Amino acid sequence: MYKGRNFAGSQGAICFRGAATNAKVRYSVALTYRFAVGETVLFTERRDGVSWKAEYTIVAQIEPDDLGQRYQIVSTNRAHTRTAYEHELSAQD
């Protein structure tokens, strides 16, 4: 605890400092991947307000980040590899 300035700028406000007040709380959750390596999926591409789906194959499950699970995918029609989030993929019918 220390004396500092409050939001109005006056002296003498008491502020609490410590890991619990400013730290981003992270917790571990067992995440499961929706798609398996080797599975063919549809990747939704969006550009300039237009969207379309292209067929890709999952080649790797990448460690998730703050936005969710990620996959390395390769196009079935051309030599193109990219990273995609799970919400950009859908099961092939």
C-alpha cells in the first residue's frame, strides 16, 4: 500500500498494489481439439466483404493462444499451407 494520486489528481489517495490487483488472472483448462490431424475440413476465407469455403487438410494441432485453438492446414487443391483458428473451420459434409 502506498500514498499516491487519485483519479482527480489530488494527493493522499490510498492505492493498493500487488499481484492480485493488476495481474491478468490465467487458469488452466483442459482444451480439446474439434478436428484431428489428417481430417479434411472446409476453411472459410473472408476478403473485402466476400467469403468462400475451400477444402484443406489438418496437418498439425498448434498450441492455442488467447483467441482459441489453432491448426496448421494445407490446401487440397494447391500447394498452400496456413494457420487457421478453429472457428474458421467447419466439418466437411
